[in-house]
Amino acid sequence: MAVQKTVEAHTLRESVGLNYLGSLRREFSNPTPRLTSLISRWKRGVYRVSQRVDDAPIHDVRGPVVRRIGKPQTFLTPSEVDRLVDDYLAGLSVGYLAHKYGVHRATVSKHLTRNNVVRRQYGLTIDEAAEAVKLHGGGISMRAIARTLGVNRKHVRTSLVAAGAI
């Protein structure tokens, strides 16, 4: 009886044209990464035109600006860039400057590079490295050396490894 139902179902599939059902299942059961990306975009509504904002272009004193920016960019004026460079040369960190001027750290770095500013190197100077090797030879821990020199323990370790003390 069960065999007869299986044969009837197989015959029904062939007559209706459902014999391609197996290939469809194989094609869509394990989607490729591109198809997965397309599906997730579709679910988020990226391709729905009705959800897009249809505002007129943005206008300011310079004239019409691009349609819409996902995240507004912050452009620094030349005077702000000069102040940024002066602040960096005064000793402020890139992270602090990024927060102060409301831009990304990479933007601060780009402005410094464009103005040919020599970047500060973190770590130990040659004299500090020699002092660290001498202290380490005296039995002082890397953590204590780092506190004494006012730097990170990793910088002390790097200097000790480079000098062959470790």
C-alpha cells in the first residue's frame, strides 16, 4: 500500500511538472554569500523606493549640495587645520584632537600628514632604553621600570627585547 502511494505521488509530480521541485530545493536551500547579502538588504528595505527620503537637495551659502549623506562630514576650515596642527605640536594627542574638533582620528592624521608634521613616536628614547636595560639588569621588574620612566610596560619590554636583555 505504501509503495503504491509513493508511485502515485511520483507519477503525479511528473504529470503536473513538479519533477523540478528537487532542483529548486537544492538551488535555494543553501544560498551563496551574495544571495544572503541581497536577502538581508531586501529585508532591511534598502530597495524599497517608497521608504527613501524624497527631499529637495540641501542648499547652503555655497550652492546646492549632494542629495543626502548618510553621516554628515565635518570639513575643517584652513584656520581650524592650523589650530589643529598647533595643538598637536603643543603636545595634545590625536584622539583628544579628534574629539575636540569633532572629526575622526584618521582625519586628524591626514591633516597632520598634509601639513608635513613629524609624528610623535611612542616608546622609549635611546637614553631611556639604556636606563631600562640597566635597571632590568639590577633586578627591577618591567612594571616598576615602566612606572619610573612614565611609559607603558609593553614599550619597556620591546626595548629590552631589542637590546637583548630578555
